[in-house]
Amino acid sequence: ILDVGGKGVIIGAEVVVKSLKSQGVDLMFGVVGIPITPIAIACRRNGVKYIGMRNEQAASYAAGAAGYMLGKPAACLVVSGPGLIHGLAGIGNAWVNNWPMILISGCEEFNQDQMGAFQAGPQEKTVNPFVKFSGRPASVERIPYFIEKACRVSVYGRPGPTFVSIAANLISGQIQESKLVYPPQYAPPPRSLADPVFVEKAVSAILSAKRPLIIVGKGAAYARAEHESLQIVEETQIPFLPTPMGKGVIPDDHPLSIAPARSLALKADVILLLGARLNWQMHYGSGVRFDPHVKFIQIDICPEELGNNVQPYVALFGDLSSVISQLLTSLRREKYRLNQPQWTDSLKARVQVNVIKQNAKLAVDKNPMSYERVFKDVRDVLPRDCILVSEGANTMDIGRTILPNFEARSRLDAGTWGTMGVGMGFAIAAAIVHPNKKIVAVEGDSAFGFSSAELEAACRHNLNICVIIINNNGVYRGETNVPPDIYDAPPTSLTANAHYELIADAFGGKGFFVNTYQELLPTLKEAMSLTVPTVVNVMILPNSEGREADHSKL
Ligand code: ADP
């Protein structure tokens, strides 16, 4: 398709891929079809890895997660119309989580505009609420400029998704390569410092704090601020609380992590927010969970975020690593080190009490198993450097408190939207980005079902993924016996005792079915030792006590 007679003539599809490559984008997820297939074909010969997925939803989730892990956009390739609509799922998810990615779709030929062409639709209009940039180049020569802008804009300032739609006649359009100009690769995002006056105001709040707390969010993970985050925690000795995906920026087993004492920790009088928003996950920064006089020190790269829901005591607008370094310079000058034994001791005491309570739940050897009993063994087989994917309402909420993270960007979960169905796309992205790591996806049975066909893509690429399904026969909870008339069953119930593990066998992976706690640990060990995709389908008590209504917990 691409060989159009030599003599330096290439087609638009190849220009798209060369443009991406020249901007440092070397990873693309997608689903091929008319007219975009030549773009996927052009990937291999231009050094861009193309991962063919089974649904654009999972492909777009994968591109967003890859962007988060890599700190640069990955591409998602979709056909127009229905492909674009499916891909919108990942665009929305990347938008709300502030992850870079570039969505590339085909669209109708220019001269078929408004004629009811094949899969034509209002593409930019559909995508625009969720993207930082969208555009449709008018000629093959303009493609490199659009791609450069889409890549640059996705990582400058607050990261986010961008969109370029390419008309079918440009994808197949021929051009003398010598006529093309590829803009240089975008320079790394500029890093800005915070206003020094505000830095001093923040430092004075920290100096006078009796109960200071640091909250580490996934913005710190994206910003690659793990070194500075650890430095400020260790030098100041201020205890820290990670948000769900902030877990691992500082290892969960750090002595200053007081995650198990979250409720008490939120009673802090000064809270330093490192890359976390005061949204629903943080109870909007006010109300009974907080001290009414709490002073927030908010650091963010997005000025529009500063002051959302609560007016911070001080707002530090700038790049996280740089601003933490500014704070550290002043704190060092003041020789600051937290000396409030009462605060730290009470937090540590609460941690101990809560850990003892939790351990008691983990230790209940009973069949059918509880969530906690399953997570005890999962925790014990997780490699320290694995990437943990987690989704499903109870599976994710309960799992978060038991399954540890030790490295930045090592946890991928339902995120700011609580999006279910992201797991398989995320796991595939993680396995491609980290080919030497074990990827462990801990999935509720309902969450897994959104994208279970993506196991085919995982097997086809021979990815080192272990999917552990926590199967309670339903959404939130299921039934042991489904009533004879299916319409009498609660809407939360799914097929009882479904053998999801057989899907792995169908594609060349390996499936395991676990019914009892006695089988669990040896089975998990065997599954984890394999490098082909594995699925361990673990049955638990169908109406196992979960937290159906309580997603407001970190
Ligand atoms: P969490 O879900 O962990 O609470 P959020 O996604 O709500 O985290 O918040 C992350 C915040 O981090 C966003 O407001 C985003 O603008 C911010 N952020 C992202 N990159 C940087 C950076 N380099 N410097 C400072 N803030 C950043």
C-alpha cells in the first residue's frame, strides 16, 4: 500500500507516522479499518510500535495510561464515526485524569463533506469538550504541523488529550517527500517556579503548624516528583497520605506513611497538597472530615485549579518538582524539622490499631472467602516492582488498603471518574511500557467483563500480565442462586460461578479457577511464575460485605 512507485513519493499515512516519530511518539494503540489501516501499516517501518486492540475503548484507555506512565503522549488510532465514539471513552478518561495522549482518526474525503459519507459525523464537535487541541489538516504538507502541535499541547501546562482527524483523501494522498518539512521535536515542557513571596507565606504556615500533613497525589507521580516528594517528607518529618494513584510516589512502607490513619490525618491544621485536587475524592476540601480552620497550601501547574472549592491559605502556581525545591530551600534555611510528638505519635498509634483490625479480617480462613482473605494472599505474591492495575467497586476500594505500592506510577486504577472497564487496556499499556515487569490486574468480575476480549490482544502480544478476578457473581455483589426467572434477579447480579478463566485458555494464555482459600496461594504462585497472560478466577462470598455506597473514600 505504501510503495507508490519510489522516487521519494510517499502517502499521507506515512507522513502521519513519520510526524509522530519525529515528535518522540513511538507507541500507538488502535483498531484498524477504512480509511486508517495504512497508518497502522506505516508504523512498523518507521519504528512506531502498533498494538492492535479489540475495541477502541480499551485502545484509548491504553493510550492515556501509557501517556501517564511515559510522561509523553501515546497515540490512539481509530476510524471515524463509531470508532471515534468508542475512543471517546479513553479521551474523557485522559481529560479528567490530566493525562497526555493523541487521538488520531480518519474522516471523510473533503469532497464528500456533508454528503452522508461512510462513517462521517461531527468529529471535532464530539471530542472538543475533552481535548486541549483538535484539528483537521487541509493538506498532506500540513500534517506534520498538526501532529507537532497536538503532541506539544498535550504535555505543556496541565497535561491532557488532543485530537487530529485526517481525511481519507489525505491518508492515501501522495506527496514528494522532499516537499515536506517536519517541525523539530517539541522542547520539554517549560517548568515554572512559584512566586517567592507566596513560597515564604507557605513556609511560615508550615513553621507554625501543630498538625501538618502532606498529601501526595497522582500529579506528583505524573510530574516525576518522587525524589522531591520523598525529600520534603524526610527532611521535614511531616507525615504523608497518598491518594489512590499517589500511592507509591513514596513507598507505602515508609515510616511516615499514615495511610491507615486517614480520618485522623485529615484533621491536620496545615495540609500541603502535592499534585492532588480538592475534588470529590478529597471531600471537596471542607466539611466534617477537616479541621474548620485548616490551611491548605496548594501547588498546581494549572492556575484554574487553584482555589477550586476552597480558598487555599496560599496557592503556589508552578511545576511541582521546582516548587517543592523552593520550599525545601526555605525550610532548610529555617532548619525546620517537625517536632510535634503528640501529633505524630497519635497518628502512629491510630495506624497500629487500624492495622491490627485489618489483620484480623485478613486472617479469617473460611470458605467462601471474603475480599480481605483473597487480598492477603495476593499481597504476599506481588513482586515489589510490579505494576498494579485495580478496578471494580469493592475490589478496588478494599484492595487499595491492603495491596501496597512501592514505586511511582505503579498503580493504575479507575481514577478521577471511577471509570470501570479500564483494567485490560491499562494492563496492556503497562506491559508494553514496562516489558520487564510483572503486570498484575486485580479486577472485579463486573469490571473485567467490560473488556474481557482484550485478553486476545494480551495473548497475541505475549504480555506478562496476571489478571486476578475477584468473582462475587455481580456488580457490587451477586447472588449464590440466580432465581429461575432471570427477571426476578437483582440488576446487580451476573452469571453465577462464571468461568472467566477459560477466556485465557481460548487465546493461548492460562486460566485457573479457585474456590477455596486452601488452593489460593499455590495457584497464585503458579500463575505469577508464568510469563504468558494468566487469569486467576477467584470465587468469593457472593454477598460479601462491601462498601457499595461509599466511594468517597480514598
Ligand atoms: P489525585 O487523583 O491523586 O488526587 P488529581 O488528578 O486530582 O490527583 O490531581 C493532580 C493534579 O496535579 C492536577 O490538578 C494537575 O494539574 C496537577 N499537576 C500535574 N502535573 C503537575 C506538575 N508538573 N506540577 C504541578 N502540578 C501538576
